[in-house]
Amino acid sequence: MILGGVPVFGGGVPARGGVACPKGGVACPKGGVACPGGCDCDRSSARCRGGAGGVPRGLPPKLATLSLIRWDLEELPQGSFRHLPALTLLLLSSGRVGSIGDGAFDGLGMLEYLFIEDSQLGSVSPGALRGLRGLQFLSLANNNLESLPRDLFRDLGTLRHLDLRGNPLRCDCALRWLLAWGGSRPSPPEGRCRGPLPHLGTALAQLRPQQLQCQRRELRPFQSLPFSSLGAEPVSLQGHPGVFLAQPALGACALLEWDQLGGRFRAQSVINGSSPVSCHPVPVGDTLLLVVAQLRGGSWVWRRSGGPGSSFVRHQSLGQGHLRRPHAVTAARLGGHLYLGVADSSKGGTSTVFRWASGAFYPHQALRPWRRDTHLEFLELGGRAALVVCSAARRPQVYLWSGGGFVPHTDIPHVPDVYAAKHFRVRGSVFLCLTRFLGDAKVMRWEGSMFREVQAVPARGSLVFQPLLLAGHRYVLLGNDFAPSRVFRLGAAGRLEPEQELPAPSPRAFVPVAAGHRHFLLATSFKGATQVYAHVTEDVGT
């Protein structure tokens, strides 16, 4: 038969010449040519059908052409064909070849044509083709190959044609080297991409190496700040990014800023207080307000009207008689008005929504009392403003804005004891990341009237499950008090894909920070030093 324009042994019983048969268990048909059972042989060609267990032995030593049809081979190990050094053409077809090991074709320096087709081949070792210095034509068509190891064709200077048709090739960074190699050949490799989506169905001949992204993103330790911190809130001060840090152990709110001359971050205390758990900046016109929620001494709103370097002054007391143990602060604009939500975690406290009016925040709506709330999250659901309230006493509650206040709408089932909820959007869909210290963290999606689970992530010891945008890429970070924190990249349909681990000790917040063209991640720590990680992008392709 003919494969790719190359004649392959087959069809009928070949003529047998006068070669003396060796003694032993090898069949010696009429004509005196050694030939094992299941094979038809002459001096230069052999065709074997339906065997298993390894490459047949006892074939004519000067064989030039060998065809193994429907042969079952778990693996081709090193030196599988060393007893046939004169082979110029080898065909394995319609059987099974699980994998090809390093040096599988050692000793076949004269081989010119190699066909391993329709054989369920799933993996090829980097050194599998070692020693094939005369190979001109290679076909791995109709197998299960998603990729090929880099430098597979090193030292194969004579190889001029590669056939990869019928394989589920994944055209990503791992195949970039192949496109670069194919660009120097007389004809490009044959085959089509089975994925990922941007290249689905594209012929290899139509791709260029630069079209396959080979960027590896990583967070690397950059700076350790010698203090613990709890909450962290980003702010832009006249175009310069910063982060306000709540430092309950030091009794202060600190402002973290980039030191251009030193090339490092520095933090200085801007407000001294009493066990602040949140230092939440709220811009109002040209004025910067800082809501300082404290465990002792009451909560306060501070004001800075001047530019950077101006001091903060007390502006008002917040929630006298309403807040006993504030736990989290968030702000949002609804219907043209500024609202402030404060979660109260005491047994007798009441979470409260405040409204900015006449230069101060006034109580607007008291949410459910006696619930030990731990977090509030403003968001938009179906075009309406909404609020998710998390509590240690019951399942998270979803409120919808009715024009004058928030009305209970539904709870989120099957997730009691949620510590915090953070939302993000993907292609118009709203997702929630729910943190649970004793149960799996959950990713939920809004489906018109309620949230439904998309993914569960093991999260024993976690108090932060934070989606964020860093250097234009979407991540979700899961902090942990007893194990390394984990970084996930955000995949299709809001699903999380593992990216790396971070040795951040007992984190309580993750905040992206930009400094010029550089991007960083700040990780506050309740028990250790606050950490800064640099976001690094490397091209790992060739």
C-alpha cells in the first residue's frame, strides 16, 4: 500500500529467498527465510499482524521494511528495534502503542520513514527519536497526542515532513517550539488545533509562534513590613495609589505609599485610635473622609480637606448607640446618594446603613439586630442595588433596594456560618465568593432570583476569599491561617483554576497596588509581618 506517497510493504505473501533458518522456535517457511509466527517475511520485508507483548523477534536481520498491524504494545522502551539495524521503513498501524520511551529507536540509523498511526498513542518521551539521523518522513497521525515535548526533533536535520493530523492537539505555549521548528522546514507540520478556543480548528500551517501566548504569571515576595495589620482599603490620592491599613495592635490607621526614590513601600501612621478594625476611605468631593471603626472608644469619621501631607481631624462620631462591636465597613452610591454600611458583630448590636447628608453620616436603616453580623457587601443584581449580609448566626441574607431602603429578598442556602462575601462579574453574570472558617469556601452565581453554587473550594481555616484585578488579570485569593494561601486564576464560567501558593501568614485582606508600570499585591497579616508581593510576568516560550 501507499502512505503519504511512500511505498509500504503489504498485500499477498512475499517471495522468500534462500537464507538459512536458525535453530530454535522461529518458523522457517519454504524458501529458508526466518519468520516468527504471525508474520510474513522475505529477505527485506516483513508484515506482522495481531500480536502483543513486544516487538517480534527472529525476523531477518537485514530487514529493510517492517509493518506491525493491529499490534498491542503498552510501551516502546529503549532499543526496541536494535535487532533490526537495517530498517529504512517502519509502520505501526491500527493497534495500540501506549507510549514511546527515550531511545526507543536506538540503532536505527538508516531509518528514513516512520509511521505510527491509528495507534492510540498518548505520550512521546523527549528522547524518543534519538539516533534517527536519517529520518525524512514521520507520521503520528490519528492518535491521542495533545502536545509533543520540546526539542523532540533535535539533531533530526533530515526530517522534512511531519504528519500530526487526527490528533487532539492543544495549541498553547507547549507547542510554540513546534511552530518555530516547522518554520524552518520545507513544509510545515500537518495537523489542526483541537483547543484552546482561540485556535480551535486552526491548521498548524496557519499559526505563527507569536500567536501562542507563553506568559507565566507569578507573585514573588518583594517586601516584608514589620507590623501586623487587619483591614486594608485602597485609595487614590491625587492620582497616587495608596492603602489604608487598620493596625489594632498598634492602635493606629496607617497609610501605605510607594517611595519613588527608595523603590519600596513605606507606611506611616495618620490616625491614632483604639483597636481600629477598619480604616475605610470615602472621597466626598475634594474632601477625603476616613471611617475608623474601633472595638473600643467608639467609631469615628475623620476628615482631610488638604492635599497629601495634610493631617486628619475628627469630623463626627459614628453610630452612637447603634454600633457596639463594628466588624466591617463598606460604602456605595445608590440613587445619587452616598451610603455607608457597618456590620456589627456583637450579640446585642445592630448592623446599620448610614446616609451622607448635610455634611455628616446619619443612620438611615437598621438591619436585623442580634445576628452577630461579620460583613456587608453592596452589589447590583438584575439592575437593582442589593446588599448581602453575612453572619455567624444564620445563612447570608440578600436584600434588594426598594427606593427608600433595603428589603429582605432571600437567603443563600446550604452555606451557614459565612464570614464574608465578595462579588465579581464575568460577562454580565454576578458571582459571590463566600468565606467559611470551618467549611468549604463557595463560589455562587446569581440566577435571577437566588444564588446557586458553582464551585466548592476546601478552605479550613480561611477568613478571606478575595476576587481582585491585578495587572489586568483576574484572580481569586484564598487566605488560610494554618496552611499556605492559594492563588486561583479566574477561568471560564467563573470557575477557579489553581495558580500558585503564597506563604502569607494569617492573612485578613488582599489588595492590588500599582506603582507606575509595576504591580504588587499587599497581604495583611493578623499574626505576622504584612507582606508585599510583586506580580511578575515571564515569557517561558522559545
